[in-house]
Amino acid sequence: MSVIDINCDMGESFGAYTLGEDAEILKYVTSANIACGFHAGDPSTMRKTVRLALEYDVGIGVHPGLQDLTGFGRRYMDISPEEAYDLVVYQIGALSAFVKAEGGQVQHVKAHGALYNMAAKNQELSEAIAKAVYHVNPDLILFGIANSEILKAGKRIGLRTASEVFADRTYQQDGTLTSRKQADALVLDENQAVQQVVRMVKEQKVLTREGMDVDIVAETLCIHGDGVKALTFAQKIRRTLEESGIDVCAIRETK
């Protein structure tokens, strides 16, 4: 049977955040990437999100981003590998403390936004991030986009990695995501997005925006929790995957 983990970014708000929509989405995903205060989130929101993820038995992941609250971590910054190492270690430490305090364990690390995209193509940044994860806890799973430098770096250093695919994004011929600056970066039709995922999992193929198939490995699927229809999409994709004979479970349970 084909198997997939469904991950979603969580805790990306502040202060009086009530986790209402996140709580509902957690019923349909199997892993949560929790913001650590750099691109979004704050200590109170981190604690609440960790507690909720444990309540739903969802795998907890650290979601380290660039220190850019105004740009939500999506603006590219010219950081050195040493700076990347430090910010990842710092954020893993912060979230791990909350997880330990609540009696849980961290499952994975997935970089956010611009840091994620930069590391996908930059070998030095990828190696710095992989080292940061390995030095803090070599049992953590490192997420990265399929065919990326971050996955190669993780494997070289001895980490378990998870190849990530996206339901609502279009792909380039080199296997990378289409830039959000381009008009056709997003897959807006829910049925098209779901079928793209089913094909990536079962056939290990994705149709690019140029109309050509490329090979892809799908071990964890990212759905975005900040969309207008995020909850209904999470429900639909979970149901369709299971109806298609695909087992949905946390990445920690897939190997």
C-alpha cells in the first residue's frame, strides 16, 4: 500500500491566538510544523500549539525561519552558513523545551519560507541546517522538497530525511516549485490539487507547468493552513487519499 504523511504549518500567529482553525485542521493532518517566534509565533502560541498537537497525537516539527516577522520569513536574506546554523539550533531548542515540558518528543524539522527555498538550492546553507539538526538531535527527521540540496545534505550527515511534495503548487521541469511571484504558482482548483497529490504518491510523477512529467518522491505532503478554504481542503484531501488506497500516517510511523 502507498503511504503518505500530511504536514501543515501551525502556530503562525501571536498573543491572543485561540488556535480555533488549527485545532480543526489537526484532526486531518499527521504532522505539524510549529513556528518558533522568528517568522511568526510567540512563546504562548508555541505552548498552546504543542499541547494541541499532542492531544491529537500529531507528530511535532520545528519550523525555523528567518528572523523577519514583517515579511513572514518569505523575504530572501543574505545570511551565512554560520548564521543559518545558529538560528536553526536556537529555534529547535526553543520548541523542544515546550515539547519536553508537555511530555512529548519532537519528530522533525522543516525550514520555513525563504530559508527553505534558499536551502533547497544552496549546498552550504543546506549543510549548515543539516548539521544544526544533527548536533541537537540526530534522531530528528529533516524535511525538504523532493530532489533538493537539503535532503542530500541530511543524508550525507546521517539524518533520516523526508521528501516533501505540495498539493497547491505548480512544479518546474527541474522539480522545484514555481515562484510565488509568477501568476501560475498556485493550483487553485481543489480537484486538480488532490489528483496531483494522488498521482505523486502512487505513480511518483508530477506534471510540470510546461506540460512534461518529472519523477518525484512523495513521503510527506504539505498543505497550507492559512488559506480561506484550508479546513475544507484538509478534509477533502485526507478523505480522497484514503479512498484511493493510500495510508495516511505520521512520518515517524512510515519506516
